[in-house]
Amino acid sequence: MFLLDCGRRMRADEGPIARSGSHFDEALNAMMLLAYVALKEGDEVGAMTFGTEPADMRRFAPRKGSGALNSLMATLYDVQPKATHSDYLLAARDLMKAHRKRALVVVLTNFRDEDARELEPALRLLRTRHLVLLASLRERVLREMSEQPITTHEQVIEVAGAHLFTQSRRDAFARLAGRDGLLIDVEPAQLPAELVNRYRAVKRAGLL
């Protein structure tokens, strides 16, 4: 069961040299790949969006079979992230009401350390019934800033700031792990493979 963030954080753009567009585009591509793999494994796949106005939200009831992927794509093909705040707790409550059967819930978002206060209770609620995989997209620009050569005072400040922000984000993200520790925090290009690998690890371990 996918819980796809469509709020302002997912509008982050990796720049003109990126292979694709926004973080949302990367997350959607990764989601479709994992949906394809899961359906091939005989699992049901469902999805809900959050972070937009209620009229723009989409729901795809879990189903299996060869036609499910096309139906999922048809449901989400025109969804775009909005300049809106993503209410994690409201999204968790909606999913709990809509899906009562235990599932692997994949939360796709772009986490910042200041989100922890809102995201933590949402994850705690979801974990009362479901196995939760939190997958966040890490902005590539932070790595590029931290790895740049230092030749000026301004670059010293930029590098130090990038390292400080990255460490703060990493610490806050780690605190969200819970007992299962199912977390992914990667740059957009790495997300598809990481999602599939983690899904297969869950299946091998029999966690569901």
C-alpha cells in the first residue's frame, strides 16, 4: 500500500542536468516499478495520495493481477505536487480507515528534520496495524555542496552548513525508525532499486 506525498516538498527539482524532473516524478517512477514487481510476486497493490486539497486526492483500492498496474497508472497519471502542506497524521488516519487488512505501507516523501514532530505520530499510528517503510528522497545538492573544493571563505560556510543540515536531518530521520527500522533515505536516482530491495527483504524475512 503506497502513501504518496503530493505536497510542496515533493516539488524539489534536481536541476537541469537531472535525468528527470521533480522529486515527485522520481518517487512516482519508483512506485510504479515496485508496484510492477509486487504484482509479479502475486501481491495486491494499492495507493493513496496526500498533501493536496481533498478534491485532488486519489485512492486506488488494493488489487492484484496483470491489469492492476495499468489501472494504477490511469488513476495517478495526471497527479502533480502542489504548494501545500502535507498533513502526515491526517493521511495516516485516512489510510487506517480505508485499509484494515495488515499491509506493507510505503510512505514516499521528502523528509526534513522539522517534519519529525508531525511525522512521528503518523508512523506510530500506522505501525499499530501495518508494517511501515518510510522512503525519503535526499536532495543531491546537499552532497554536491558538502563535497565542493574549498577555496574561499564563502565555500567554507557553505560546506559547513551542508554538513550540519545533513547531520541534523540524518539524526531526526533515524529517530523515526521505530522497532522495525524500515527506512530509506537516498538520492532520487537510487530510490527505485532501494525500494525493490527492501520489499524483497521484507518478503524473505516473512515480516507480513
